[in-house]
Amino acid sequence: MIRIGLISDTHNYFDPKLVEFFKDVDEIWHAGDIGSMDLMEQLQQIQPNIKAVYGNIDGGVLRQEYKEHLIWEVEGFKIWMTHIGGYPGNYSPAVRSMLPSVQPDIFICGHSHILKVMRDEKLNNMIVFNPGAAGIHGMHKIKTVLRFQLHEKKVLNLEVIELGKRGRIDNNNEAMV
């Protein structure tokens, strides 16, 4: 069994609540728009085992360190993570062209800032995860991440974690939208 913390679209914002929410995970997966290597170093202080892809705002060092597409296997699942991916019936052109050859069991993306977990019944019941956005930039209203377990080809204990409102933080540690 492996415990996962899934995050995306941090845009260089590290929410201190992540320390508590991700303290017991075995791996953190970041689905792009990281923002900086400093943010990755903060995540590594919680959990050094990190898988990540770069997003459209990521440049330079992040594009050298991480790939656009990451494909691996764990607990009987073939996982594909990329930043700009889309959803069943509306995948990005790059993803649509690669899906027949990759054939993942789990597809993970970010970019939209919209939390979604759904199945693609046309693609062998593939599970699609988008953790929403954990940063303070974008059009989302609530910062979100996902936490779940994978065990012997089963997704267990899936949790949506709300980190609070998006926006700058005032002196009282409250988000201002």
C-alpha cells in the first residue's frame, strides 16, 4: 500500500497546512505549475519522495528537473501525470493522441484549477484526477489537494482537502479574496 498526497497549481505558494495534511503520505505527486524549486524544497521537507511534472508557467530549472509527461506503475496501476490534460470527452490534443498507446489506469492532470475525480468509461474505466489548485493565483475560490491510498489495484480512502480560500493572506492568517 502507498499513501499519496496529490497537489497542483501551487504557482510558488506553499500553504503551511500542507505540513499537517501530507505528514503521513509516502509520496507527494505534483501535477505542474509548481512555480519554483524553493516550493519543491518545502514539499521535500514534508516528504522527500516526490513525483512531479512541469506546467505551462514553469520554466528554466523546473523544465530541466521535471518532465512534461510522467508515466510509471505502482500497486498494479499504470499512472500517467501531465499538467495540461483535460477530461473525458475533452482531452487536450496531445493527450488525445497519446492515450491509445499509453492506456493508463489513472490519468492525473492540473491546469484547470477545477477539482475533479471521475471515470472515463470509454477508456477502460480509467480514473481521472485533478486536485484543483493549491496556490493563491487563479480563478478558483478554494485551495484544494487530494489524499488517497493505492493498494493492489484499488483506490482507497480518497479525501478532498480544502486548504481555505484563495487570495492573499492578511496578518490574521485569513485569506482575502
